[in-house]
Amino acid sequence: MRIFKRIILTLAGLLMVSAPSWGVFNEKDLAQTLQVLRYELRKAYVEMEKSQVSYESQDDRQHEELVHLIQSCNELSLMLYSQKQDFTFDLTYALQQVTDQYHNFTQSRMPYDNIISYLDVEIDRYDRLVMALKVLPPELIELPDSLGGSSLLDSLASMFQPRLLPNDSYTDAHADDPEHAGHNHFVGLEEEHEHGSFHLDSLSQVARDSCLFYSTRLLKMFTDIRDHMIEDNEYYETTDKRLKEAYDYAQERYKMVQKKIFIEGQDNFWTILTHVKSYASRAAKDFSDKYGRAYFTDVKSEWRGPMVIGFSFMVLIYLAIATLLSMLIVKMLMRRVKFFRTEWFRKREAAIFMLGAAILFVVVIAIARNASSTSHFFTMAAGLLIEFALLLIAVLTSLLIRHDSKQINYGMRSYTPIMLMGLLVITFRIIFIPNSLIALIFPPLLVVFGFWQWASIHRNGPKVPKSDNSYAIASFVVTVITFVISIVGYSLLGLQVYIWWIFQLTVLQLIVACDDLLRKYRHKRVDVLVRAYRLKHQNDVGKDKGSFILVTWLYDLVEMVCIPVLYLLSIPFCLYMASEVFDLTEICMDMFFYPFFNYEYLHLSVSKMVLAAGLFYVFKYICYVARALYRIYKLRKTLRQTGASMIRENELNLTLANNVIGILAWGTYFIVTISLLNIPTKSLSVITAGLAAGLGFAMKDILNNFFYGVQLMSGRLRVGDYIECDGIRGKVDNITYQSTQIEATDGSIMAFPNSSLFAKNFKNLTRNNSYEFLGLPVGVAYGTDVEQTRQVILKALAPLRRADKFGRPVVEESYGIQVVLNGFGDSSVDLVVKQYVLVDQRVGYIAVANERIYNALNESGIEIPFPQRDINIRQVPSSDGK
């Protein structure tokens, strides 16, 4: 069918090239126009003659393909209508072949119809051109002898009688034309008119004759081509009708197969065990009918027992050839290439040997498949074996990438049971095993391989990475689930589930390997770029991941979008591949696009849910990139405006911008999802109005917090600011539309509703200049020299007048440190050490300053008094007067 479509497209191309791309315009006069037209028609005629040979060759090929298509359609019809219900694999193969043939046929139909339509336009154009040339005065009733006589025109006239006008029809056709009414210059001119008659001169008549010759020839060529295609189109229509009937029948049978696999099922295994003799005899009969030779002694069939047995031996031979070649290549490389003699290679020799054998097996089978393209059975079976070999190659490649030399052999042993069982399942499909045999032997095989898988987990699980151990456990769970499905009577569904898990496991292995390579790439390349960027832009980098978006955007795209989307798409992809093994792709696609939740205002299908989930990761990345780019823009703009070399986080007001970006990104995602699910906006507005009316009063506090949150984000409060509210001091960690989260000085995390910050008049300690007044009380004994004490304290605190990591002085320079007399206490002279200290340095500064003051006063011999009380005890006289 693809060849037929290419032929049709080639024919269309030839016709487009050979058709004249000319058109005359208003020249100096009619004679000049005829000369130009003759040149253009001659050019078109020569090009058409040159392409005639190629067209005839393509037409012959197209006719052969059409004959092959008709034969294939008849063969498929016979194959489809002869399948038994108990041979599900045979039936689904026939159904899939008919469905594919019908889809390919309908896809190749459109170019063919376009060619017919194109030819009709060309024929009509040349027909009108011939008539226009004939009626030029002197009007031609017959073609001149120089053009071949009247026989050519007569034959054309008889051929196109319904479409050609008679020779004298020009006058009648234009009788009502205002430009010609009363001014007929041709035959039949009224005698009362005295205008001089108009005739072409001799040179123009020769040009007109040449134009007629080329036009009639081109008209005949296009007409012959169209008639030939219309003749083939009749067969085409018949084939279309028969294929449509077969396709409709196939769709009905697909529904029956779907019902049998997913709803009705077959006899459960307990029933089979209780009537094992009857089921065994039935299975033996089906086996004999399918693979025996009793009824096919005189007829050779490539789908029966001898062919299947021969193919099995052929596969074993090809496998042996691939294994020997792999051994020879590996041994030769070990002798001649130094790398293959290293310890790294020797410890992975078994895995590399198996990988090479699998690759060579694919190559050998592919070559044999192309050489035996006429054998449908061999083509089908070879394709399935190549698919399984590719799965094995993917698993081995993933193990070689992720495992070290000590883990590789244990990893291969962990996956051996599941892969061998998968090979058996694909073998069932290749040999079109009857349903009775599947129900009889599939559950026992699952028991055997299930125990093998469990034993492999216990032996090899602790010695492989956790991900591989998890996959091995998941394989065992799938085996158990498949066994349960099979014994309750759904063996065909169990086969589908098992082969799906093999595809899913393989794809997961590839994705995990890609993720592992991505991490290695990050350590080897991305981290180097990040360090270089940090050194070059020391003043505009931060702790968050988005600070390096200019060098990590591609890595982030792969990590945040590609990898999650691959995990997401792997499920429907593997379901499709598993259904393709059993020729159930039509059912799979129907289930994928079928709206399982289909109501007036909501349409849900698996395809739409997968698309919506994939868009989630895309919009998440867009939001992340937009916020990171805005942060860099805002930071660099602030640095240019302030002229500072470094800027603190709380000096940037990013909260509101980040929230706006989030609203725009996720709002767009919400709108796209609404449109994707076909939810009418009218119904959404009704729901929104109802919610607004019903929840308005209940959401009063929430709305208050929301509006207060917007005010805070607009600049009154920024992430990184230090605030004090209700006696609690801390650093703002996050601002949302409902609450503000702070990290208190004791390390605890507290959240204040936004409305409570305004109600309790919170203090923003860093909104002005990041400095806070600090007074440290100091008491000295009466009689102490205050000036001496002042100098001692100032000298002790001088080292604390340093810069922090951002280059800001910890103690405000203009105010400095002042020691003043505050008052007279009961036991001491009270002094106060006054200074403005950075808010974020306050706690540490107090501790260090008090310690330095205490040590300095002790070293200087200045007494620090403590409260004292004199207690006088008076003795109360006793009663006896003593």
C-alpha cells in the first residue's frame, strides 16, 4: 500500500511538471498574443511528450500495484472469514491485518482523487481553449489539412460531444452579449451593417492553426490519461467497498474479542483441574489441528506445524551463529585491544558477551527477514523476535551503565526469570497457540517462574542497587497478579498484563539509565559550569537552584520535564507495544481515546488525562524559569542602581512577582486543562457565582488574609526581613496569601495570619536601614572613675566594630558606641552602652559584648557591685523579763 501511494504521488508530480505553467496576457495586439500562445503551447507539448514515457512506466506500476491490492484484499477477506473463535491469536492477527490494510487504503486514496480532479480541470481548460481558437475570424468549420484534416477534430468531437460546442455556436452563445449585439463580424453578418469585416491575417492564421494543433494534442493526452485512471478507479471503488465490509466485520469481531478477554473470560483453572481429561483431550485435538500434518499432506502452508517447527530450528541456528560471532569478536578484541584486557572489562565480560550476542542476533534475523520478505509468517515471527531481542539489549545496556563490577552479574540473575518467561509468552504468540493450551499450561508456568523469581530476590536482592531490587519485587508481584488473573479464567488478559510489564520494565530500565547518565553529566560538566558562573558573578548568585538558570536551563529542562514526562508516557506506550504483540492495537487505541467519563459538561479519557499530566510538568518548568530569570533581572538592576557590590536577599522584593508569575503560569495551565476537558465556560461561571454567593460569608477571614497578604507582598514585608510581633522576634521565611511564616530566634517556625500582623502592629526591624538600637546596662561601684570606665569599655568593644559577610559594618558607623551615665542605683552607678547593631547580628553581638565588658572591667580592677542588704536580728524579750 505504501508503494501504491508513492506511485500515485509520482504520477501527480509528473502531471504537475508536464502541465504548462504558462498563461498569456494582453500583448500589443491579437497577432502578437497568438504568437506568444503558439510558443507556450509548443513548449507544453514538448514537455508532455518527454514525460509520456515516464508516465506510462509509472502507470504500469500503478496498475500492477492495484492488481496486487485487489488480490491482497481478496486474500484478507478469505483469511478473516475463516478464523475460529477459540484461536484468539489467529483471529486477532487477521483482524489487525484487515484493519491496517483498510487504514492504509483510505490514506492513499486522497492523492488519487486529486489527480482525477486536476485532470478534469486541465481537460476543461484545453477544451475551452480549442473552441476559443476556432471561432477567431475566419471561423473554422473543419481543421485545415496541415493539422491532420477533420478526422482528428471529428474524433475529439465525438469523444467530448456532451462538453464540446458546435462550430457555429459562438455567435449564438454571444447573441445577448452587449459587446457583440449588432456587431457580428463573422458568418451570418447582417447585410444592413456597413462595418468592415475583421479577419486574421495570413501569419496570424498560421499561428492559430499551430495553437489548435498543440491544444488538441494536449487535450487528447490528458483525456487518455483521465479515462485510463477512471477505468482503474472502478476497480478501486470495488476494492474500497469490499475492504469497508471486511473492516466493519473486523470491528464487530474486535468487540467480541474485547468482551471475551476483559469481561467473559474462559473457564477457571479449578474447573479445568476437575475435568482435566476432557480439557487435555481438547487441547491435544487443537494442537493436532494447528500443528499436525494429517490434513495437509498435499497442501503446503507456511502457518502450520512444519513451518513452525522449521522456523524454530532456524531461530536456534541464527542464535548459535550470533553467539559464536560474539565469542569470536570478544576474544579477538581481547587479544588486539588493550582496553578489553583491563580489569573493568574482564569483570563485565559476561554481560558484554550477552549484549554482543543479542545485537548480532538482531542483525542476523533482520537480514534473514529482508531476504524472506515473501513469507508472511517468517516476517511476523522475525519482527516479534527482534522486539524481544531489543528489550534484552535495553536491559543489558542499563545494567552496564548503572552497575559496578560487583553488581553486574547479580543484576543479570535478578532479571533472568522475568525475561525468560517473557520469551515464552512471545513464543505463544508466534506459534498462535490455541486458547485451550494457554488455559492448561500458562498457570503452572507462572508458578514455576514465580518461585524462581522469589528465590532470585532472596539470593541477589541484597547485592544489587535498591532500584533493581524494587523492580525484581515488582516483577514477582506482577507474576502473582497474572497467576490470580489466569486461574480465575482470564488467561488471555494475564498474557497481556505480563507482556506489558516486560515492556514497562525495559522502558523503566532505560529511563533510570538516562537519569543515571544525567547525574554523571551534572557532576562532570554542569557543576563545572556552575562554579565558573559563581566565580564570574559573585554578586548575583544565591542559594536557590534557580540562581544558575543561565547555565543549567538545559539540564533543568531534562530533569524537570523530559524525565517525568518519559515516566508518564511510558505507561501508555508500553500498553500499546504489548497490545501490538497480540494484534490488539485497535482495542488499545479505542480504550486510550474513549471518554470513560462523558457527561454534558465534562469529557474524560485516558489520553486527555495523560496530556494534562504532561502539561503540568511543562508549566512547572516555565514557572521555574520565569521566576529565576526575573530574580536575575531584578538583582542586576538593583546592583546597577545602588552601586553595591553585593546585595542581601531581603533587599529584593520578589514575593509579589513570584506570585504573579505563578498565577499567570498555573492560570494558563488551568485554562488549557479546562479547554482540554471540554468544560463550557458558561457552566463554570455559574458554578463560580454559586460558590461566591454561598461561601462569601464563610470565607470572610480567608479573604481578609488574602488582601492583607497582597499588601504585604507589595513591599511592606519581604522574605528575609526581621520582624517582631506579639513579643516574638524572627526572620520572615515565607509569605503566602493566607499567612506569614517566620523563623524565630530560638529556631522554631511560627506562622501568623496576615490579618493578625496588622491587628497587632508588627514591627519591621529591617525595613529602614537594617540597624536596631541596642542598650547594654553596666553597673560599677560608687567611687569608680566614670571616664576611666568609659575608655575601658570602648577599648573592649572596639574589635566588634567589624564588617559582616556582606561588607556592612555590624555597628552603625555614624553613631558609633557611646557609654553614658544612666542613673544611680541602690548598689551601683548605672551606665548604658549605646549602639545601633545589625538586626541579624543582635543576639550574637549581645553575648560577645557582655563577655568582653565583664573581662575588661575585671582586668582593670573596676568593681562590678552586686545588690547587698544588711539584716539586723533583734532578740525579743522573753516573758520572764530576761
